Amino acid sequence: MHTNDAYHIREKVAGANVLTTIELILQVINVIQVGTVLFVSPLIAGIINRLKAIIESKHGPSIFQPYYDLSKLFKKEVVLPERSSIIFVLAPFVSFSAYLVISLVIPIVTPYPLPYGILLDLLGGALMFGFAGILGIIAAIDAKTNYTSMGASRSASFTALAEPTLIMVFFGVATITGTNNPYVTNNVLSASASWYLSATHILVMGAFFMLLLFETGRLPVESSGLMEFGMLDDGKVMENSGKLLALSNWGGYMKQFMLMSVFLNVFAIPWWISSSVSVQGAFYSVGTLFLKLLLLSGVIVITEESLAKLRLFKILDFLAISFSLGLLAVIAFFLVGGG
């Protein structure tokens, strides 16, 4: 074998080893990202509830209360409605799995795509969230009780306007970057002050924030003293118990965490995410994300406590305004432009 041939072989082997090492690091970062969504999301929910109690001059529950609740529910027996089918049992597991898939592909700890990041763009992620929501509605109907059917009906009515609003928001993003890839959006907005301060981006950000309040159940609804008058998501899971209720609640925490993370890392604060392909960089991004989440949690709580309670049907007006902002963002792009 010639010396040059041996040299080229060593180069290929070294290159393959480097590639394997990078792939391994990316897989580890993926595990860190999914673990962050799984185990930090209940903490964020606990912090929001505690902040809300403080503003209302109450002591409030511990920030770790969601963990206690999940632990207690996982130990309890599952009691099924008499007329339900296997759909009622499977829906929480499938919905929880859908949230896990979303956690693999959205920008949480990296500004670059992880190994499974090519599976979904922003629109695909929205469809996955919608899929999980539809499963919840189907399971609520399958329970065949008054409260769950009422919750399913209301959820379907509001979702009929919330989903087009989310799609319109992503159309606005697509006008900025020419793509619905969240990583491209993050890179463009973090590098371009003109696009970040453009009318299109500001309107899109406002529309998404309003949608975030609705999707995470942070809109104060007037119950008029009767719980069922203002019942939304609680109605759908009224018949859930034990592990099924634990998975439903945990999925809700994950959904809130991921929507807040997308709002922060893609729209509002696309900076301070480590671009280093390393475990240390991933943990740095987790730390900065936690600080950003604390800031956003405070803003959400203040907004929630500042808003007058809405009549249930007024939620449609709220969503209509959000949709209008998304539509105006697209119009502003063609009229004003941006970066």
C-alpha cells in the first residue's frame, strides 16, 4: 500500500470518528431537551400558580405542588366511566406521546436542528398540538357523561378559531423567513434587528401571545358562581382518574412549557441560546431558558390578573382579535416590508 493511500484511509477513519462523536453528542442533547420538557414543565406550572397567589395576597401552594399531585395520581386506581370504550383509556397515552414527539423537534436548548428536527416545521408542530387536542375531545365524548360532553363541545367551538389563528401566525413567520422552519426563524430574528423590530414580527408576536394565553388556560373566565358556566379543559377530564388524569395533567404542563419556549426562543427573545454542539452548551441554554421562562411567567400572571373576567362566549372575540393581528402581520409585510 502506498503512503498516500494509507494517509487517505486514516483521514476517512478520523472523519468518520468525528462524525460519530458529533452524532452521539446530538443524541445526548436530544435527551437533555426531552428531559427538560418532561421534568421542568411541572415546575413552571407551579411557579405560575405561586406567583398568581402572591399577587392575590394569598400564601398559595408550593412551587413543587404539581410534582406532588402527579406522584399521588400515579398511585391511585383508575376508575372508568361505565359506558366508555378503549378509546377513553388510550387517548391520554397517545396525546402524551404526541407531546414527547414535539419536544424532540422544536428549539428549546439549541438554535440548530437536532437529529429529529427535520420531521416537523412550525406548521407540523401546530398540527401535532391539534392532534393531541382532538384526541382529548374524542376521549371526552367517549366518556358519555354530561360534563365531559360539555367540555368537548366548548373545546371544539373555541379550537375552530384558535387553529386558524395559529396557522395565520405561522404564515406571518413564513413571510419573514420564507420558511416555517423554527430554527431558521430563530437565526433570522436573532441576527436582524430590522426584522425583529418590523411591524410584521411585532404583530405576529402579539397574536401568538394572545393565543398562548388561551391555549394554556390563562384567560380569566367568569363562572358566575357556578363552576360549569366557566368550565373548559376541566370539563373534558372530569371522568379521568389515577394514571389517566396524571398523564392528562402532565401533558398540559408540557404543552404550556413548549408553547412558552417557542414564543421565547423563536419570537420574543431569540438570543442567549448556545450554538455550541456540546453538552455544556445545552445546559447553558437550559439555564437561560429557565430565566426567560421566569420572566414570561411573571408577564403572563400580571396579564391574567389585570384582565377583567370574560364571559365564556367572549373568548371567541378574544381569538378573533388574535386572528386579526396575524392577518394584519401578513398584510403589513406586503405594505411595509421589513428587513
